[in-house]
Amino acid sequence: MRRHASILRVEVTPCSAQGARAKMPLVLDYDSTMKLYERCGDKKIVMARIGYSDQDQIQGIVRGAARFAEDHSIESLPLGIFSTVGHYILQQLPRYLDAAHELPADGGDPAAYHRRCIRNARLAVNFMSILTEEGDEDFGRVAISHHYDHGHHTLPGGVVSENELLRQPEFIDLFSSVMFDDTHSPFDDNCRNSADYRAFLEAEGRKKVLEGCLEEVAAGGDGLDESACTNPDQIEQFLERTGFELVVPNIGTESINARQVGIQWQVLEEIDKRGIGPRLIVHGFSSIKALEVEQQRRLGHLGVVGMNAWSYIPQHIGPQLLERSAKILSSHDEKLGYPVDFDDDGKPVYSESRDANVFFGPLLDQVRDLKVRLIADSVYEILGNLGYAAFAPDAS
């Protein structure tokens, strides 16, 4: 069977419209983004791509990655950060400042919705850029790619989505890569629509790392009963017909579900035999994190170069924030105010300061800081499980 040269080593001249290669650890241009994936592919490590819906989540993601990089003397740690825009289940980017919004498909004002999404993306990108600026002693070791996830061309039933900004070039400029999701179309239509989207971007003078998908990855325990496993033949055909750099196979993983539903390793093994190279992105972290560490790392040896994770943040970290809020409120003292912390035995700790910020503010500060810390700790653990220590200079 014919072997495919890895797309991760293609030399490309960037489009003039995108300007010079980014100098900061946030990379948005094609070449620099591909180099991050190439570094992961060379090490057979799955790039962690963590989702966000607000600024605190971005800080937690970067903080955890920066701590891992410092602890392992990694000068530049490749990391993906992603957000959905018009996903029919949950839209992340529109919630960046305020969760309440109405999709155009549900009667919302398209102009107001687009303005909201563009503003939020600009805010997020500027925050990432400043936070990870080259030379920053706290966060400068983290090299970020910003991914537009699940850009739906079609919705369930095959209806073209009104809720995405896939064809607004100035919006696409704010991302390193784009997932053009046409999973609700027949395979041939998916290939044709995906190739047309690449042609559209090129006609607009844009070149981005593009990611496709053939089947919807199930959620909430539906498993393979809801969505069939990927046919390796179609993975190969899709990449050939579309020219996309990356593709999401359905291998039995699930989102928003903590129980193990069974990864279909034979599918990955068959795809790997075809020499497609490190071009696979796995969704469904809820299933991945249930695997033994050795199995998580095995994914990188079977062509998986990236993995999405986000639903665990509201699913598991969210309840901890509610518990801390309730604990702070129940520990309020009329003279001492709210506790500023809790000791190892869970007893409230109060500050003697009469500063109003101490007396009234800990509820807000503690919940925010706990949110950032829990996300940072989870990212640190994810990177360790995926084998990121191999990026250390003294790693074998």
C-alpha cells in the first residue's frame, strides 16, 4: 500500500496577508503552527489541546503548562488552546464575557452575534499574547496554538449552520487552525465541502492548518450505538481529497462522560499501518483520562498528534467551586468577616487586616484563584500523563 509523506514536514511559503512569523509564543501563522505539531509528532506525543470559555480558564491552562515546563526545564512547551463558536450543544467563545447569548439560528441578531464573537476572540488572543510573551519569566515557556473547534458547516439533519464565522477572514486570522466540521453530510459531500472551504481561504489570501471530521464523536454515554467507528479507508481518502492537515477519527471515545466506553484500538492500528503519519486528533477526553497512562501515551505511537479536553472543567471543577463558595459563606464571622483560606484540617482562616478588600473580597478572590489553580493542576496532570517530560533537554 502506498505510503504518505508526513504533511508535517511540508515547506510552505506563508501568504503575504498573514505577515511575518509570530515572534511571541502564541503562534497564528501556518508554518509556526505546523512546527508545534511536528515537534509533537517527532516525539510521538499527543499535543494537549484544552478548551476555554473565559479568561480565568486561559490563565489556568497556561499556568499549569508553564509550571510543568519550568519543573522539567522545557524551554518551549507546545500546547493547544481551543474554543467553539457556534457549536449546537455548547458555544464557548460567545460566553467569554457574558454567558447569555442567542444564536442567529434561534432568532438572535446575526450582526450582534458576530460582533460579540469577534470582540471575544480579540480579547482572548490579546490575553494569550500578553500572558505568554517571549521572555516572560512566569509564562514565556508556553508556545500556544489557538484552535477554532467544531466550525459546523452543517448541523444535525444536514442544515447549513447560521451560527459560525467560518467565512469571515478577519475572524479566521485570530486562529492558528480551524476545524471545518461537516460530519452531518454524507462522506462525498463532506470531502467536497471541505475542499471548497480550503479553496475559499486560499482565495482570501489565508492559509491555516485545517482539521476535518467524518463522524460525530458521541457524548453522554451514547457510544458506538450513536456514531459508528471510522472506516480507515475513508480517513485516507478524506486527507487525499481535501488536502487537510488533520482529521478526527471516531475510535469509540466520548465527551461529557467519565466512564470508559472502550477505545477501538484496531481502528487506530489499521490507520497507522497505512502510513498516514501523525495527523489524527482525538476528541472525547472523558474516555481518554480513564485509560492507564501507558495507553494514553500509546495514542501518540499510532498517529494521534492532538487531543481535545474541556468538558471535565465544568463537569468536575465546577462543583468544587460551588462547594468552596458554600463553605466560605457558611464560615462567615460577624467580626472577622469571610475566611481568607482553610487550613489542612478544613478550618477557616481569617485575616486580622481591616482592609475592606480582605473583609469583603475573599469570596470572589478565593473562588477565582481556586478555579485557576484547579485548572492549572489538571493541565499539569494531563501533560504528565501524555509524556510531555520527553520535551525536557535531558530526556532520552
